[in-house]
Amino acid sequence: MYYIYILQSTIKQRYYIGQTENLMKRLTVHNSGQVRVTKGYRPWKISHSENFSTRSEAVKRELEIKSYKGGIKFKRLLNLVR
């Protein structure tokens, strides 16, 4: 099983989109400061996730979400607007 995830910083208005095979382990890695781009915005929480049977499906969806990050589709995905 593969997952795409959207993390939300609990201290700043920041989001991070990624994909992994182990969602809880990946969250721990982000919150431990081992990921350079997310280190300064810790702690993180999972705001959204989806699961897929193949990595290629997960990567495709990750890129799709990244293409509309910050826009209305992104906000709808996170239930920030109707």
C-alpha cells in the first residue's frame, strides 16, 4: 500500500505534500527534523491522506495535488472552502 499525504504545520500556515509506504513512520521522520525542507515548521500533523495499490498511482496523484497547491482545489481537498 502506498499513500499520498498532506502535512500541516501546527505553528505556521504551511503545508507539505508527499508520498510514502508507511504514513506514521514518515510523519515521525518529518517531526524529528530529518527532512530539511520541513524542519523549520515542526511540529506537523496529517491533514489529508489517500491510499493507492501502486507507487505510480500515488506519485501521479501527488503531482496532481502539487499542481493546484494553494488554489481553490487544494482548499476544497482540505475542506477549507466549499
